[in-house]
Amino acid sequence: MRDWIANYIEAQKAALDSIPVDQVESIIQKLKKAHTNGQKIFVFGNGGSASNASHFATDLGKGASDVLGKSFNVLSLNDNVSWITAIGNDYAYEDIYLRQLQNYGQSGDVVLTFSVSGDSPNLVKAIDWANENKLQTVAFVGGKRGKLFEISSETIVIEDTHYGRAEDCQMGIAHMLCYAFMEVDELKG
């Protein structure tokens, strides 16, 4: 058991070391511009990635917004069960994020999705639509990269295919994106 724990920790450190600092900084700047311009930020994922999206929207919408004194216009699309089940039932599960973006998304808005596989059809379909309609697209993916790596304008890859480690790193990045606005003086002004 101790060997497994030690090996898991070592693998987690390696996954953390794969986080691309320059790309994280680029996304922070993208969020800052969206905040300044009043653009919307849509986030979503499936399973654990949906939880990460919800957590990120809360931290950005409350924590970072409180410090800045002006709210981020952020919405987690996986948090409305009525929307998701109505769309999934009446159309297709693959449309649960696409249909919400069609209602709310406008050119210039930011669409950020969390995925380990990078291949979830509902995420791919939403990002395809966002690209076609000139929304800014960002994907956090695991080491398999998947279709989201190919189609998103900006992608952060965690070089691990283990769902737990990749999701932990993605949440770590999400915290960096939020805490940058709470702790970095140049972003507060």
C-alpha cells in the first residue's frame, strides 16, 4: 500500500510539472479581457470535469469578482439539471451544451471546457459551434488530447491519462486562474 501511495504521489508531481505556465498566463489574460469587456464566460464538462467546471465558476464568479469589485459574467452550463434533461430528452445528450450556447453565446464570449479524454461528443459539438460563431474556445484535456485538442483555439494538456490525476491538475489550474485575480496586484487594478 505504501509503495502505491508513494508512486501515486510521484505520478501526481509529474502531472503537475506538465502544466504549461505560458498557456495558463494566456488564459488569465483572456479572462481579464472578458472581464473588462463584459463578455460572458461559459464553462462545462462531464462527470468529475463537470464538478471542476462548477467549482471554477463559483470561484471566479464569487471569489475573484469580490476582490475586483466587478463581477465576472460566468456560467457553468452543467449546473442546470432542468436544461440538461430537457435537451437530452427532446433532442440528444450530445446537444446539452450546444443548445445552451445557442441560447446565450455571442461572438467574443469565452467557452472553456474540462475533459480528460478530449473526445466527449457533447463537448466537441459545443466547441465546434462556438468556433463557427466566433466565440473564444479553451479546452483543458488529458494526455490523450482527443478531438478537443485539435479544434479548440487554446488548449492546456495535462500529460497524464489517469482521470484522477488529470482532473486534480485541471482543478489546480482553475484555482490559479481565479486566485490570480485575488492575489496578483497588476490584475486587480
